[in-house]
Amino acid sequence: MEFSPELRPRVLSGEITVTVRLWRNARVRVGGRYRIGPAEIEVDAVELLPFALIDETDLQHTGETDREALRRRTAHAGAVHDDTLVYRIEFHLVDELG
């Protein structure tokens, strides 16, 4: 799983624990571990839901300042409207790799 360069330090610090993706199919699985620079994250939950259901708590955990910023970041693969189905992915930092 890729993260924008400006978000990576906050993913690696454990501050960001939710991401929202506009994918045709899930590209990660619950329990899967994915390398992010010098560390790994483990996926805790994957949900397909309308963008409108991303709540304020999720928004805080994505590292975005507001819903429209999250919408713009998610929309790199196509337009995101409130009814657009997106993947909400919750994860945690596992550890630093040696």
C-alpha cells in the first residue's frame, strides 16, 4: 500500500491509522502486512462503503484536515461523490524493520 510522501512520517509514527481508497477491488486483506518505508503496517479492517459514511473520527485518523481534503486525495483515481463506494482501511503500525 502506498502513501503520499507528506503522509508517510505520520503513518510511521502511528498517528495515521485509517486510509480511504477508491479501488475497483480490495487490494489489501485483514491481517495482511505491508511495508511502508522502514516499517510495516498490519490491516485491521477493510470496509466498502459510501464516502458519506466516513465519519469525523475516521477523518481525524486519516491525517486530513477536513472532508473535502480527504475527498480530493481519494479522488486521484476518479471523482468521489457522497454515494461513491470507497474502501475504508484501518491499520496499525507493526514495527520497524531491521
